[in-house]
Amino acid sequence: MAKATTTIRQVLTYQPQHAAWFVANQALFNRVAAFYFEVIAAHEKLLDLSAQEALTALEKLTHATRKNPTPIMPLSAIAEAIPVMFRRAAIHAALGSARSFYTHLSKWHTRKEKAQTRGKPFKERPPVPPRSWNKSATLYSGQWKQRTASSILLKVWTGTCWSWIKVRITGRELPLNQARELDGEMGSPSLVRRGNQWYLHTPIEKTFKTPEKIVTQVTTNQSTRICAIDLNLDHHLAVCTIQTVEGTILATHFISGGRAIHGFRKQLLGQIARNRRKTGILAEDEQDNVDLWNKIRQVDEHIAHLVSARIVQFAVQHEASILVFEHLGNLKPTAGKYSHRGNRKRAFWMKGRIFTFAKYKAWKAGIITSRVNPRQTSRECARCHHLIARYHAGEQASGYTPGAPLALCPACGMQGNVDRNASLVIGQRLMMRVLNSQEKPSTPLLAEREEKSSGVAICQEAKSEEEPSFPQARHAECNEHGTAQRRDARMDVSLLDIPHPLRLFTE
Ligand SMILES: [Zn+2]
């Protein structure tokens, strides 16, 4: 079974003095977590144990009971009367940090030894344990009760005592299924501070049937639908097409808004440039125009969420089970004013975000995401794979004008939107790759080599098989076929544990 976690962020409404209590509560949580980090550091062997065993061992070391009246490092030395569940949440937070720190440290040691045995200088600094603790307090059951859609009771440290307070919950609701039950399994909520506002974050874990691998889907079911997406820097941010394995095109969807966001960014970047000119020299290590930069960042992220959500929605609507993008490649440097270069750079980053967001959103809908070689996707005809002419309306249909919207294939007469054509090519490329990888001779030796995902072997294989195909498309395919194959194999695996997604306030 596959899993996906969504964090539901809800706004809390509370009395003004409660904000100070939440601060005190979080400070105590971090003090206790830091204390346990020290305890673990003094007993490193604890990290070899399972989470449950480590918890028991740590409690024995720190918590006084009738059977264990004098623990070695008593927690009561730093704080009195910590509730059990508060302590355990802090222990788990400390264990998490400690595991991460010691893993990094041991990797550093390995790198150092390797450098020394090779007689190379090693200047990398070792990782340091956390100097300050600023974790959000996780509320295990016992620290909260009577949760409804609009309110919850929380047990918090006020700075002087433990107190139950009732707070109101507003904002996004917990997801419910058709039977009006919680859709998924609820994890422990945490009290999170953003600016001056406190939020309740609740992870909801959904379990669903693991989708079949792309190879299986494409080779066993002719009616598998693929949603291919061409991402652009301007005007049409994304162009999506739905096609079946055998190549029938079922639907197209244009997502525009590129120009509007471009104009918005340009305005703000221009403002930043003017401010900079006025103030003269910039202070080192200090971000200038913080508010303007924040605004640009937030809007970029917001648009990326909207576009990615729309892509996945379109795929779901048309029952596609695979999403395919092209690899992003590198941003080509462009000449021009500061605002122009900055704008292009951000538009390029946004493409990356749209892909990342679409990937996790698709996974929640049981859709697998893949990427293909981007080489000449916008220059190739989707029908006959010849090079196309790209031009503006009213101009002669010849040559290749970057940025122009229309395409004409001189070989087969295909005419249409250039981005839609590119999107179709992206989808075909995925299918070609999968099918090519299936056509291997069945010699066990070769099959074995392929299992180890030796990119070179796959590429050579494809070459040696003289199959009547489209020469230049074939060549492009072969060029990076191996790398693409490897990356995707890895990506399918990593999809299984997508980390907690970033969510927008506005979503
Ligand atoms: Zn053509």
C-alpha cells in the first residue's frame, strides 16, 4: 500500500494572553527536547535501538518512579511536573534531531577518512549539534481533547502552571469522505507559530493501493491514459494533453496567466531596482527590500500551486494515470535589464515548483509522475517527427522563431499551436522510451545488465536494433535515454515517501 500525508493548517482564535502561553509552552517543549538531546549525546548507543525501546531507555535514565527512585540524569532538574505525553513528544523530537545529526556526523567521518587515505586535503567542517531549539510543540493525545470542527481544548504550559484552554479553529476543514468520516488517519497535531499568529497543523495520512509502475501500465493496458505537460516561461504556463498508449489524442488544456505574472514581477523587480539605486551601496549579509521580495516569492508560490492543482485536476478528470513532464534543463542566461533577467530566472524556478507540486498532488490522486529528455521537444512534429517551422501569425511559415506561437510541419502539413505540439511530443517520448526498453533481446546476461539500470547498455541496445523509425527522433532519444531512464527509476521509488508538502496560507 502507498501512503500520502497532507498537513491541514488551521488558524486558531484565542484570547490575547494565550499567545504568551503558547510561547511559554513552546519554549518549555524545546528546553525538554534539548535536555533529551544531551542525554542521548551522553548515551549514543541509544540510537541503535528502535524508537519505542529508546523511549523506554530514556525514561529510565531521566524519570523517577517508585521502582527507579534515582535516575542518572533527572528531568526534574530542569523542569518539574512535565506531563507524560508532553515529555514523550519532546523525547521523539530529540530522537529525530539526534538521528539526523549523528547520521550526518558519521557520513562526514567517512568522507574525511576517504580523503585521508587518498592523501587529499579535507577542509570540510564537521556538522554541529543544534545550537538553538525552535521546534513546534507536538500535542500527543492527552495534551488535547474534545476536538470539533470549530474548537479544541489544549493543555499548555502558561509559564507558571499547566492549564486547559479552549481555542476556536477556523480555516481549512479536515477532509471527510462520503460517509462524513475523516478521510485518512489523523496524526498528532502541533502548535505552530507563523509571525504573530498561531496555527494548528494536523497531519492526515491516507493509504491507497500503490499504482502500477509506468512500464506495467503502458505495456499491459492499451487504454492507459497519459497526461503530458509542456511548461513555459511566458503566456501559456502549462499546456496539457491527454493521449492513450496507442496515440489517440483525447483532450487539450491551456493554462495561461504567464503574462500577468510576468508583468506583476516586472513591476516589483523594477521597484526593487529603483530602491537600490536610491539607497546606493547594499549592506552585506542583509536582505534589502524584504517586503517586496516576500511578495514576489509568495505570488510565485501561489501561482505554482494553482497551476499544479489545475494540471492534476485535468488529469483526474480525464482518468489519466501517468503525468509526464520534460526535464528542466538549464536556464540560458539572457541579456537585458536587472528586472528582465530576474524575471526570467524566477519564471524558470516557477517551472521547477510546478513540477514538484504537481508530483505530490498527483501522487495523492494515485497518479505517477515521470520526466523525459527535453531535447528538441518543441522543434519536432508530433505527427511525423520532422523538424517544424515556428512562426508568428501573419508571417511566412518558415524558419524557427523562438517564442512564436504557431507550428507548421513542412513534411506532413501538421499545423497548430507550438506548445500543444511539444506537449504531445513529450507524451510520445515517454511511451517510446518504455516500449523501447521492453524490446530488449531476452538473453539473460543482457537482461541482467539492464536490471542494474546500466544506461549505456540500454542506449546501445536501442541503437543496434535496426527498427524502421524516425531517424532524428531516434537519435535524440538515444542521446540521453540512459540518463533519463536511471533518473526515473529512482524517482518512482522516492515517490513512495514524499515528505510533508509545503502548503500555502491562501490555499
Ligand atoms: Zn509532421
